[in-house]
Amino acid sequence: MSAKRQLTLHLDADVAAAIEAEGKRRGLNLSRAANDTLRRALIDEAGQALAETVKARLDRLDKRDLARAHELALIKEIVLLYVRVWFEYAPPLEDDDPDASANAEIRFQGFIEMLADQGAA
């Protein structure tokens, strides 16, 4: 249990009346009613406000992450399209290369397999 500290407070009449009414409504003595009311106002609501701020920031970061993932997917598609077009229009390979007779689609599939092998390693 936390240590109690005695304070002497001078409250406006309407504030004192509200604390007395809260204490009567909840069946608490004046000191307990004032303590609970101040705790809610100063501690609990401040914690809730902080939690809402953190949640808003996390939501913003999540949206940024989704946007980055979408951009990355677009970049991957662009690079793969570039490689496919490159294989389609690149000059033929040297005759001593075993893949010299391979068409662009086979060369592209080989490129994709090479990327998959490097990703697994």
C-alpha cells in the first residue's frame, strides 16, 4: 500500500461541493473522494492520453510501412520487366556459350532461378 501524505488544500466552493457530492454518491469519505478524483484527472487520464498518442504514431508508422512495401513491389516489377526486355533485345551471346541458342523467356527464367538461389543462400 502506498504511503499517505497529508495536504491542506483550499478549493473553490463549486469544486469542494463537487467532491463532496462525488463522495456521497460513491459512499466515500471526503479525503478518499478527493484522492480518487485527482488520481483520475492527473494520472489515469494522462496515461490514457499518452496511450492514444502512441497508438496514433504507430498507426502512422504502419501506413508508412504499407506504402514502402507497395513501392518496393513496384520497384521489383520494374526491375524484372527491365531484365525481361533486356533479354529480349540484347545481342546474341557468344557462340561458345551453351545458352546462346536460348530464347528470352528461358534466359529470364534462368535469371529468376539464379535470384531465388542467391536469396536462399
